[in-house]
Amino acid sequence: MQQDTESPLRAPAGAGGLLRQPKAVWATAGASVVAFMGIGLVDPILPSIASGLNATAGQVSLLFTSYFLITAFAMLVTGFVSSRIGGRKTLLLGLALVVVFAGLSGTSDTVGQLVGYRAGWGLGNALFVSTALAVIVGAAAGGSAAAILLYESALGLGMACGPLLGALLGDASWRYPFFGTAALMAVGFLCITAFLKEQPRPARKTSLLDPIRALGHGGLASAAVSAFFYNYTFFTVLAFTPFVLDMTPYKSGAVFFAWGVLLAVFSVVVAPRLQGRFGSLKVLGGSLVLLAADVAVLGYGDHVTAVVCTILSGAFIGVNNTVYTELALGVSDAPRPVASAGYNFVRWFAAAAAPFFAPKIEEWTDVHIPFVVAAVTAALGALVVVVRREALTLPHSRIRSSGGTPTAEELAPAHATEDGVAVFAN
């Protein structure tokens, strides 16, 4: 595979272009920060939730399982909804669901209630983040590059600050982070209502089955399968490690804040440079192998080693997220919103599975084996990349061959279905 050139998707934007944005853009970006914060918010307080609700680690980890299982299925729905009711209404619907279910989460009396409310939260978050970038690009001033950078900055800031907010509020009560998120999202709802006008709707409505049909392409299916294995590793770290570290909310929040900072920096800054020098597939394969080694050491190291490896995993996760996103969006000839939805539909099932199986595996064996399994799944992700490297080679897509900055129409769908995970997606 030829080395990748620097993608125009990541063309540098001047500070003026980034900061001189309409109020609608800032309202959407601010709400995006809070939406991404919700993913890692519960990390530092998982042990506190378990204690407060007399639940086991496995039961509490279902907070992630229910959230991402709904997110996976929502990938088939978000494009269907937004192509029919428009971006603004989709954002407001998602925000309203988050406000309601985040608030209800804080009132839970049993772990079953909390798991159910997190599922509703996941649906709202998927509707919001799947549409946010399309809206930002459509409303932004100063070109699409500034809008993309603003969105990626919001993603990184949210992923880094979520655990910190969870620790600060959760030190007093595990319920407060949920109420805090509901309040912040309610402010976002009011800001978007006041400042954002309705955006133009897509010319073609998206079918519920379009993302499934797109997975018939060998390259996209290979990217999705590899990302499935990788996401199992990712969410073993995110959902299971807090129980292994067994730290106070403040200390755990600090660990995952540092993890989030590395994730953001390596996703936005480091990964594109590595891709330009070595090529996407070499970078992805190498990063997955390093992640596998890091997770294996995390499982067998002492407490200090586990903390260091947890933080360090953020760097590899940031690189992987960026490369997987570009592969998913460019490897097939399917429309980008459809390809991305199909890819995310597959990979988020692993995000739902890991929080459920990791504690179960510990119960059946010991605390080391869940990390061994996570190391193996990362290695399997790398193996898929090696075996399917020809299918995964990016064609001369519109973005890479145009030689110029892509239009909003080209860019918006490409990222519009990236969750947050997309989380985590970029």
C-alpha cells in the first residue's frame, strides 16, 4: 500500500477560522462536549454505584452493555430519522432523551433500573452525536476544516473531562454525576433551540436496511470485523479496569482524565502524522499489537504498572479510532453515512459485550484472564488487517483524490453517523 498523504479532512484551520463561529455552532459544539462526557462519566464511580446499590461488578458493568447495545441498533435508525425530520429536530430529540434518562438514572433504586435508564440514554446520545457534526459543518463559518477541528476538539475534551466530572460530583454521591449531566444537556437543549435554525434535509432518504446491505462490500466488512475485535479490548479497559484499580473516585477520575487526554492528542495530532509517514494499515496493525501488549502487562502488573498501562492505552486507542474511521468511510463505494452506519452497527456490539463478559470471565477464572482475552482480541484485530490488507487498501476516493478541501456535502455524512464513540470514532 502506498503511503497516505495528509488528508484534507484534517487540513489545518487557523485560529480565526476556528473561533469566529456563529452561536449555533458553539451551541452544538458545547452540547457535543457534554454528550461525549457521558460515555466515560460513570468510570470513576462504578465501584461507588456497586456499593450504593448492593450490586456486583458484573451487574454494574451492564451500564455500558445496555448503553452500547442500544447504540449499535440506533446506527440503523439515526440516518433514517434525520433524513426525514431534519438535523435540528434530531438533535433536540436526542438531547431531550438524554435529559430525561440521565435524570432518571440518578433516581434509581436498583441496578436494573439504572441499566434500563442507561439504555434510553444511549438512544438519545446516538441520535445527538450522529447528527452533530453534519449540523456544525452546515452552520459553520470559515470553511469545513475549521468545523471538523472544532468537532474533534469537542470530542477530545468530552472524553477527557467525563471521568473528571464523574469523580468531582461522584465523590459526594454516585447520583450527582447523572443529575449534573441532565442539567448540562438541558442547557444545551435550550441553546440549540434558541440559536440553531433548521438545516437542509438530504436529497435521498435513508432506508433502515441500507447499512446492512453496505456490509456486503469485502473491505467494509473487514474493517468492521477488525474494529469489533478492537472494541472488545477498548471497552474491557474502559469498563472493567476501574474495578481492578479499586481507587477513590478522585484518583480514578484523574487516571481516566489522563487517559482521555492521550486519546484526544493521539487521535487529532499524532495519528495523521504517523499515517502520512508509514501508511494507514501499518500504523493500525502496529498500534493494535502495542495495545495488546499494553493490556497484557496491565493484567499481570502491580498497581502502579496497571495505572501506567491504563493511561498509556489511551494513546493506542486514539490512533486506532482515527485510522478505523478513515478506513470505514473510504474503503467502499457506499455513501458515507450508509457505510459508517453499517460499520458502527457491527463494532458497537463488542462495546456491549466486553463489559458483560469481562467480570464473568473473572468469576470463572481469575482477575488476570479478562485482560488476556482483551489482548487476544486486539491481536485478532491486527490479524484481520494483515490478512485482508488488499481489501482494506483505500481506493482513490473523493476525499483523497480531489486535491482540495472537500465540500460540506462530502464531509458531513462522512462523520455524521460516527458515534462516540465514534467515539470514539476520531
